[in-house]
Amino acid sequence: MDDNTADYEFYKNYFKNIAAEHIRYEYLNQDTQRYFRHTTSTVVYMSICLSCTVWQVLTAAELAYKVRKWLHFAVFFETVLSFVSILCSVLNPLTSLSCEFRFWVSIICVNLGGCCIQTILLYKAYICYDRSTWLLLFGSFINVGYIALTFIYATLGKVPTYKDLLGNCVVSIIIIIYFIF
């Protein structure tokens, strides 16, 4: 039994009937206050990122609709993936969204988004280098790496998490050390 479990067992009877709104901010220690401020500032920052991503999605959708080239649809798809990933990060502490769902959304969106960006850059380099076949093969090899990373993260990178009092997904350092060794 680790220290966190022992602490929980000791304090659970004390906190059984206490609601969070009855605990005043000034009663909390400095570390807890700092953690609350950090969580709040992170949600604000991610909300600003989300509003920027909304603008990017609208602009990419307009461009893809007007031009109708696959390159612009790839840009639109990448911005939608970015929007979904950031939206999931913002909603995670505010809703009952599970940490496992956030994990899968992050893995899929980040790696597929990276694959989209790599494909866009590869296409542009392919055109600039007079449609060089070796460049196309090398760039495709990098894209296969993104797909492989998705499977590696999905299998080896998954660690158990839990939600804390504020709804953040937390990974215990003890669990990480266990999986490394």
C-alpha cells in the first residue's frame, strides 16, 4: 500500500460529508493553491487555443471548398483533428469525459495530424524537387513512422490514470517507474 492510499483511507471519513464549495481557498496550503491556479490557467489557455483553432477550421474549410484540391482537404482534415484534440483537453476537467477516451483521442489526432502535415510538406518538396522519386519514397517512410508511433503509443505508452479533485487526468509517478523497469 503506497502513501496516497494510506492517506485516502485515513481522511475519507473526515471528507465524506464535506462539499467542495464549503472549503475556502485561503484554507488550502500553498501547493494546492498553486495547483488550482495552474489548472485554471491551463483551461483558459486551451480555451484560447480552441478559439484560434475554430478560426483555422473555418478558413481551411472555405479554402478547401473554393479550391477543391486534395492538399487543401488535407489541411482542413488536420485542423479538424487539432480542434478535436484541443476540445477534448478543454472538456476533460469540465465533464465526465474519461481519461482513457482523452488518451485515445490525443494519440489518434496528434499522430494523424502529424501525418497530414508531413504529407503536405512532402508534396510541396516533391513538386519543388522536380517530382523526385527518392524524395517521395523517403517522405513516405517518415509517414509510415507516424503510423507506427500510433501503434506503439497505443500499446506501450498507455498508463493507468485517474481524475483528481479538479477533473485533471493524473498519472502516478510510481506507475510510470513500474512500466519503465
